[in-house]
Amino acid sequence: MERHFEHDLDELKQRLLWMGSLAERAVHQGVQAVLDAEENLAEAVLTEEDAINEMQIEIDERVQRMLALTQPMAADLRFLLAVSRINGDLERIGDQAVNIAQSAMRILRHPQVKPYVDLPRMSELVEEMVRNALNAVVRRDVELAQKVLASDDQVDNFRDQIFRELLTYMMGDSSVVFPAFELILVAKNLERIGDHATNIAEDVIYIVQGQDVRHPTVDRR
């Protein structure tokens, strides 16, 4: 029974990693669709949305089955409960990628507002956060999870910088208002993806240490 549980646990980790790779690829393709004005990349994100949603359902069913059929020890129980939350965060990352792809399809119908400098940097950082968060889950690596948490402020700084620059362009030239607003939405979606990566990193700390760090100001006595 124990060997069967370990096998199911390993399969669950692999499915979670696969879903994470789909979500990360969707984010990358969505942003590249903006940066390179490639409509086919945006369409690929929209096409693959169903695969992420189907994977979410499959992982939820696996977790429910393992909880119903076994009596996992404390550490494994924390892992299964955290996987259920992580699964939801990955699905929402996929949703944000879809939002970016849809913005890309609207942006490419207009001349480029400005050279892209901070947006690709922000995207690279956010994608790294997602990748590190997932690796931290599989390795149960608190140090890597802490690295993800430490990146959150930098993502917010990128968002604020992009907002300020684009607002300046919008005030100076009314013809760029529409594409500039869409770029602001892209930055906002990237910031939310960073938030979901942060949630996943917090779940790693919960898995390994049994400590819920999501709301540090809440008194749990």
C-alpha cells in the first residue's frame, strides 16, 4: 500500500510539473506575441487553454482520490492539500496568459507605442519565478521558495515603471491611448502571475515546515 502511494505521489508531482510547464509556456508565448507582433503565438495560447483546464481537473481528481483511499502522514497530507492550492494557481496563471494573448492580438493592430525595455525584463523575471516555484515544490526547497518571495517587490517595481512611462505617452499623444492601455493590462497580468508564483512558493514553506506564511500579521494562537 505504501509503495502504491509513493508511486501515485510521484505521478502527481510529474503531472503538476507538466501543467506548470504548459502554464509557463503560455505566458512566454503570450508576451512574445506582444514583443514580436506575432499573432500566431497569441493564437497558440488560446488554443492550448483547454489543455491547462483539463489538467487542472485531472490533478484535482488525483488529489481527491489519494485523500479518499489513503491515510497520509502529516507531511504527505500537507503536500496533497498544498497541491490542490497550487493547481488552482497554475490554472489562473494560464488564465492570465490568455489575457496577455488577447491583448497581444489587439496591440498588433496598432503601431508600436515605444521600444520594449522593461516589459521583456519583467516577463523574464516572472517566468523565472514560476519555474523556481515549481522546482521548489518538487524538491521541497525552502531556500528556492524564499528566492521567489524575494522577487515579488522587483516585479511590482517593473509594473510601476511601465505604468508611469505608458501614462506619459498617453498624455502626450492621444493616438497611442488604446495600445498603451493594452500594454498596461499586459504588465498587470504579469504582476498577477508573479503573485500566483508567490502563492506557490508560500505553499512550499507550508509543505516543508508546516508554517502558513500567507498572512504573517494574523495571530493564530
